[in-house]
Amino acid sequence: KTTIQNLAVLILLISTMNVYSQEYGSHGIREDSSRPIAGLTIQEIRNAVYGVPAYQEGKTVLSVSNIPVMRDSMEMKKIEVISKEFDRFYVLLRLNSIYDSNSFQEAAYWFNFAIKGKPVEEYRQIFDGKILEILREKKGKNATSVLEYNAFLKANYTNLDTRFLRYFLARVEKYITTQCNCEMQNDVQYISTRTGHKTGYHIEHILSRNETNLGYFENEEAFENHRNQLGGLLLLKGLDNISSSNEEYADKLKTYSVGLMWGHTLCTDFYHTNKDFDAFNNTLHENYGIMIKPYQKFDAQALEDRNKLLYNLVKIIWEID
């Protein structure tokens, strides 16, 4: 989150002060990628935003006092919006399996040119346009949605790095707990970054490798492909993940019942006395035509249902039309 916010500050600062003016021509094409930003490094600009002036030849060339972005409450709103858009942009690139660090960095430069002088209300259209452009370049087709269901199904445990998976599932957890007026076990940053054997969160496959689960699919290859889909993954803390690794699903539910809420929703007992969750679930049904429900058996159909549910939650969380 901090990285995204810092990037948002820099992009807004750049678009406000025109310090990248030498980097782009009139068509937004980068002309000299090696030239420093107005003679300053990214760190120097970031430091200036947070109160540490940048100097050249003994003279102050950039400080809070000459950064207009920090004196305007509307600009602070822009920082918030840009942070949100960059997070959404990053997540959608990942879920479309089209993320690479070079393209992301180039897009950050391009956004400086694209949002300059534009009202906040147009930022979403600008960011979505860039996602669709990258999709066309990477996939070779004229995409009309920033995340189609088939693309979502292809994003899985094998092609998404573990830290992103933890962040992604933590954001789903945050959304559900917020809607239910509940506290998270740990915040998104903790869940995303802690990796300790006892205190870290680890990826759990709902479908363990056993004869029961293998029997739900045509063959072992189909089993492997399906069990890695996002709807078949959860987060468990520390040793819980190891202790439930090869259990039957019915036994795993005991572990899920004391874990994060997204996993607990698989358990029937979760629905008995949870009025806030019931209200939230009814709202999901009324507004989006979906409902979260428990599963006494987690077979191929349950996995498909869970994939579709998670896809729809992603559309809500990251505001996808």
C-alpha cells in the first residue's frame, strides 16, 4: 500500500510540476529514458514531498513550500484516487496474467502524460483504456472487459507469485469483514508480508491430494489444473496449513472454522448466528445476484461455484463493470 501511495504522489507531483516534460514529446512518447527527472532522483522527489528538501549546488530546488500539490486539499483527493487506480491497475494486470515489471514502469511514465490537466472523474477511463491496450498487445485480441471470467480462471497458484496471492486473498477478507462489521484477524499488510512458520499466512489448497478428491475429476491432470484455481485457495496461518495438508475435506472444515472469514464461510456453523453476515449476504443477492454459501462436500461443482462467486466479489471490490 505504501509503495502504491508513494507512486501516486510522484505521478501527481510530476503531472502538476511538469518535471517529466523532457521525457515525453507531444504524443506521449518517451524520448530519453536515461535522463533524470529535472535533475533529481525519484527518492529526492519523494523526500521533498515528505518534508526533506532537495538541493543542487547548495541551493534548494525542490521542497514542500514549492510543491503546489501539497497545498491543495483537492490534490490530496487526487493522490487518494491515483493510489486506488494504481492498485486496481496492478491487480488487474496480475489477474489477466499480463503483468511484467517493465510494462508496469512504462505505464507509470505514460500515466503522467495521460492524466495531466484531466479531472479526477476521467482517471478510471484513462486507466481502463491502458489495461485494454495492454490486453490487446499481449493477448492479440480486441478486449472489451478489463477482466473476463475465462482470464480469471487461468490466473492460479502456478502463475501468480505467493505474495500477490496473499495480498489478493487478504483484500477479499478485508471486504467481507468490513461488510460484516467485523475485525480482521490481522490487517492486509500483515497477511501479505509475514512469512514466518508460525506467524505467517500460507496458501491452502481446499482440494488435498487424496483419492476422494481425485475421483471428482476425469484424470490427475484435470485435478491438478482445477485444484490450483483461485476459488480453490484459502489463507491459513502458520502450522494450520501443514496440519490440514492431506486431510479429507470434512476434517479440514474444523481448521477453517477457526481461520479467516473467507474460509469459515465454507462451514455450515458459520451461518447459524451471524446476523451481520446474513444482512451482507442478502445484499449481495439483491444487488448482484450472488450468495455465499457453505459446502458439506467440495467437489468439481463446488469449485466451479466458488470460482464464479470469487470472480463476482473481485468485480465488486475492484469496481469492474
